Amino acid sequence: MITRHTALSANIVAFCRFLRKKGFTLSAEEEADALRSLEWIDYTKPAELRDALRAVLCRNRRNLEAFDALFQQYWKELEKAVDSKIAQQEHRKPKPGRQQEAFKSLKTWLNGNQEKEEERTAYYGLSENLNRRDFAAVPADEVDELMRAIRALSRRLAAHLNRRRQATRQHASLDLRRTLRANLRRGGELLDLAWNKPKRNRAKLVVLCDVSQSMELYTAFLLQFLYAFQQVFRRVETFTFSTDLQRITPLLRERNYEEALQVLSSQPLGWSGGTKIGHALDTFVRDHAPRMLDSRTSVIILSDGLDMGETELLTNALVRIRAHSRRIIWLNPLAGYAAYQPQTAGMQAAWPHLDVFLPGHNVDSLRKLGRWLGA
Amino acid sequence: MLSGQGYITDDAVSMAVFLSMQLQKPLLVEGPAGVGKTEIAKVMANALETDLIRLQCYEGLDATHALYEWNYQRQLLHLKATEQSAQSVEEKEATIFGQNFLLKRPLLQAITHHRKPVLLIDEIDRSDEEFESFLLELLSDWQITIPEIGTIKATHIPQVILTGNRTRELSEALRRRCLYLYIDYPDFEKEWLIVKNKVPGIDDRLAEQICRFIEVLRTLQLEKTPGIAETLDWAFALSGMHLDHLDRSIIEQTFGVILKDWKDTRRVQLSLSELLERTGIQSKFDDL
């Protein structure tokens, strides 16, 4: 009996390792919990063992959904192989990491972000030329420099917005806590009154980025720019779309850039699919809008408006988004050209429903965007 | 344990609850609205014969509302009353910042309770991230520091249940501290049991039809999918009317109980015939 127990413990540890390779985040603590829970259950019943391990080892719904199949797979392999460790190694098949060429630059950016961000390149050092340069026209070797500049700029703008006042001299409302504190030395006679003003309720932001081939680089720059604003806004939700809508907020938040990249690059790219912005926004309105939009939420849409979908869907979606949000800001890099007129069908349809229309194609226009984010 | 309290459940749920008690870890319950997440905590408190302390989260919830606050009015009165006494400032200060002048909010209540309570932190995903990280500290150390008094350690570690319905992604750090449980809408058999159990005296045929109809209704993409709470409300209403079966006109008249969005109502109205067909409920007129 004892030997058998030991074997089970070893197997559970091995199973945890197996799960880790399948994308579970497990620390030693969960392993310990799993082993401890054996005390209280009848582990000779597979179903009970499965339920217990599932309860202890799963973190989120994704884990839960994958768990049962993995559990079965593992224990099946175990029966086949005498030595569990051999069985486990067979499982370790390196996933073919197919890297899309179009995302090379994005990847450098994503990886670059993981490095120390201490080197604060002075924004002012950026040449006037680069300030005005269209992102698409930036040579590859200058992308890094530009990213750093944007990071510095956005941090500066964000810090400015983040300065929240609390105490005030206006007689807004009495701050009893501070009043009592301040007057204790007078033996409780309340002479000096302290006042406070409610903290400004911070706004929320929803970002919808076009990641079709023509827009990929602009999206990368915009996301980099908005990264610093995560601290300013109470909540930033980020979506990408080409033909379908994807929510990437959790990936960006957990700083899991590698995974974010995979999601981005798994999108069907190029002209074959085309962008269906109407469809994407419609999905957003149906699935996410009710719980993400309110009168303090600004919505940023980044797209060139070369819509291949139905314009009616687009118009309806925009009307609904506008009705439930603070403002819609549309960034269209094509508008950076002096001769630009919003003449594509998509842009024509969208135009009447927008609050702010900006190019967002270079550093200068991002700075303008920053101004709108504060208001 | 749970079924003894009239809570219909399955193995996965009971195992998660059982282990969270054994391992002394908080249990994070997620799932759509109205599937009985909150109910778990209530049932647990009942079964353990202890008190339920509930903290309802909302946007902007802060430490003052969740943890403690000084009873300023009482402090002021006390100072006025002792104005003539010979107490020194230090003595006065020591008095008014004592336990007597402390208003305990749910979290402080929970850790200073005289016996091990069940602490329900409801809809944690509605609170701000700042509050979440503050909670994290409490859940790992089980102590609270009040500057004027010092550190208060938990007398009993409460049994914590957190609920959320994914309006916001919770942080990985919080998830790590908890066991995770996802409750989905129940299948037909489970829901039928729940209805039979909670609505005594309901007609068998009516209960079955109600559950079938709700089951079909949930397959539609509605703005607000009806939960168990809605099913039960409906069952109560219909059995209160002493009905023994459903038909088209009854459903149309009682839409308001299960559908809470006018667009949903319109949508269901339009596809009612199809729904009834799938449910196998006959309309009065079909019989003629």
C-alpha cells in the first residue's frame, strides 16, 4: 500500500509537469495542495481523483475546459508505459512555431518591451523629421528608437493625467479623519477644518485595432502608445480584428507578449480575407458592449476604413457604440496624406457617427490623441 | 453536505467546496448570472452552522467600506463630554482610537468573529483593481493593520467564497490564492430537480415543461439569458396560479418573469412557435 501511494504521489507531480507544458500555470503550492488533498479522498476511484485534481489545479475556465481531456490522456499514456517519465517525454513535441513574416517587426517590439525599460530616451532628442514621419515609412532600424520615444511620450502624458487631487481648500466636504487628527493637539477643540474633494472618477477606454496587413504596424505603435495609459484609465480593453474580433486584454495585461503575438499572428492575414470592420464591430456590440461601455468610456477605433463588409452593419454598430459611450475616436492613418478625403464606402458610412477623427500615423498625431484621452 | 441543505449539485462542485474547506483556501466561483454562485456560500454557512458575512463589491469600493472606519461622531461626542476632565491629550487620544470607536466593516468583522464564519465576497470582478490587490494582502496574511491601533490578527480564518461573472479578468495573483470553480447553467435533469425541490407542490408536468422551455431558451443568443433564479421565479408564479401545463398564451403573459430585456422579449415572441415546437408544448389552438 505504501509503495503504491508513493507511486501515485510521483505520478501527480509528473502530471503537474505535464499540465505545465500544456499551458497551466502551476507553482509548487498547487502541487502540494494536490498531494495533500489525497488524504481526504478515495483516490482509488478515478472520477474522484479527477474531480479533486481539477478543483485544485485549475485556475480559470480555459484550464477547466482542457482539464478532463488532459487527465484522460495522461493516465492512458501511463497505463501504456511502465515508466511514467518516458511516457511524459514522448508528449513533449515541440510546437512548430510558424512565424509570419509580417509580424517580425511586431515581435521585436513585443520582445523589446520585456527588457528593462529604464533607459528613458529623452523625447526631445527625437529629430523633427522622425516626429512627422509616417510610421509605415520608418526604416526597420529606426523602429526601436521610435518605440522608445513613443513610450517616453506616452508616459509623460499619462503621468500628467494621473495627478489626482484629493485634499482641497474649497469647502466641498468635511474630511473628518484629517480634521480630528489636526485638532487633537488642541484637546479636541475643532478649530482647523480639513476639506476634501472626491477623487476624480477615472475614465475607461476600449481600443479596437485593425490588424490586417496594411494596418499591422500602426496597430503596434498605437498599442505601445496606449500601454502607459493603462495606469491612467480605470480599465483598458483591447481588441484586434481583421475578419474576426479577438479580445487581447488579458494577454496584454499579464504581459504575456509571446502569447499575444501568437494570437495576433493566428489571424488570417492579407487581402484574401479582407477586413470586415462592420462585422467585427457588430460582434463587439453584441458580445462585449453591454458590460464594457458606459458614459465614461472612450472608444478608439484604428482602421483605414477599407471596409469589405456591409456598411449597414458598421453604421448600426457605431450608432449603438456612440449611444453608450463617451466618445468615439477614429484613427485613420490614410488621413495623414494631405489630399485625403474620406471617400471609401466604410469611411463614408462611419463619418457622421464619429466624435474625433485623427490620422494617428506619426508621433505628432499620437500626441494629439493624448490630449483627447485626458478630456 | 450541500444536498442536505436542499442544494442540488454535482460531483465537481461538491469536490471543490470540500477541498476548499480541507485546504483552507478561498474558493473562487465563476459562472453566468443566476446559476447559484452566491447560494453556495449561504448553504455552506447553514451546513457549518455558522454565520455568513457578506461583502458586496461595486465599482469604487474602498477600504473604508470594506474594512473599518472610525466612528467620528462618537469620537467627537466623547471629546466634548470629557472636556472638563483632567485627562491629558495622550490619554484622550488613546481612548478615542480604541476598539469602542471602531466601526467594523465586513472584512474586519470576518476576521475578528467569535467563531469561524463564511465570508462571501460577492462579485469581486466589479470592484477596482486597487481593491483586488488590497484583498490579496488580507487573504494571504489574515491580518489587518490599523495605524492607530496596530495589527489585528484573525481569531479564526474564515471560509472564503469569492464570486464573479467575468465582467473583468481577475488577476493571476488572486487566482493563485484560490481554488477555482466554474458553474454553468444546469442541464435539464439538474434543473428539474432544483425546481421540484424548491417549489413544493408543483405539478410534475408543469415543472418538466418549464425546464424544457428554459433549456431551449438558453440556446438563443439573448442579451440576458435566464438563470436558475428566473426559472424558479417562473415556476413559483405558475404554480401559484395552480396551472398544470404551459401553453402559448400563458407563456406570452408571463414573459416578464423570465426575460428582462425588451429586445429579448421581442425576439422570443417572434420565434415562439419554433421554440414551442422544439419544446414539445402544444398550444391550445392546436388541440382544436
